[in-house]
Amino acid sequence: MHVLLPPTRHALLDIGPNTTSGHTSVLYSEESQVPYLLQLLKPVRAGVLNSVAPTDAATDRYNDMLQKRLDDSVWSQCASWYRTSSRGRIFSTFPGPLVELWWWLRTLRWEDHEIEGPGAEKWRRRHARWSWTRLLLTVALADTLGTLAFALLFRGVKLSEIAAQAVRICFWRALMSSC
């Protein structure tokens, strides 16, 4: 939600609200947002959609989650330009490492967007179906890892080692699928 603001259409932001960091280069933040922007623009450039805008509900849900995470941060403990009117909402910093921002932006959630255009209905159906496919694949992967963990657990392998290996596998699979 860093790159679009409801209800504006045709306005994409690079380095929008809550995308900067107090500890990482702004270039990494920009590089994380560009593939997301390109995903948004692809159906518009192809003439399938005329416009894409985030829903108010998705934006509110996302902003509330960000503010909740920022409540316990150093940014909430002072009056600064990072906040609206020096004491309001924190609008500048992202509440975590920017690799997490990259992780969130790697896949576009079309269900959180209002789309318009000649192919909008077909686009909605097609991407909703892929959401179910992803869910089923995730459940299958979790089941496989659970079965593997159970089998290895009784062979003397520690559960922490299994969890670490599962995280590595999932991270690399996600990284390779986004290329």
C-alpha cells in the first residue's frame, strides 16, 4: 500500500508513506517497490484494465497494522518530522527491516484493489482462482514439511534444525519464483 493512495487512480508513488528506514539505504526501498509498480501497470499497459486503486478497507487495515507495530518503536517516543504535526501518526518510517517490505511487495494482492476496465471481471476471476491455487500449494507444502518433521523427529534430529531448514527452503523457493 506504500505505492498507491485511495481513491486516486493513475498516481503511483515511489518512496510513499512508511517506506523509508532509519538504518538502510533508500535505494533498497525504491528497488523493492519498482517490481510491485510494474505488476500494477502490466494489465493497464496491455489495455485489460483502465485503472487500479487500493480499497479503503485494505488501506485502513494496512495502516492500522503499521501504526500498531510502530507504537513500541523509537519513532513513537519523540516529537519529530517523522510524525504528523510532530506527535500524530508516524508516516515516514517502515516498522521493520526493509527486507520485510520487499517480502510484502513481492506479490500483489489483487483482492485489495478496485479495478476498472474492459477485462476487469475476467481479471478478478482469474486472479481469485490463482489465490486458491496458492493457498492449496501452501497447505500441501506445510503438510509435507510437517510429515518430514515428524519423521525426522523420531530419528534424533532436533525440531529447531527442521524449522531452520524449512525456513531456508521456503525463502529460496519464494526468491526463485519472484525472478
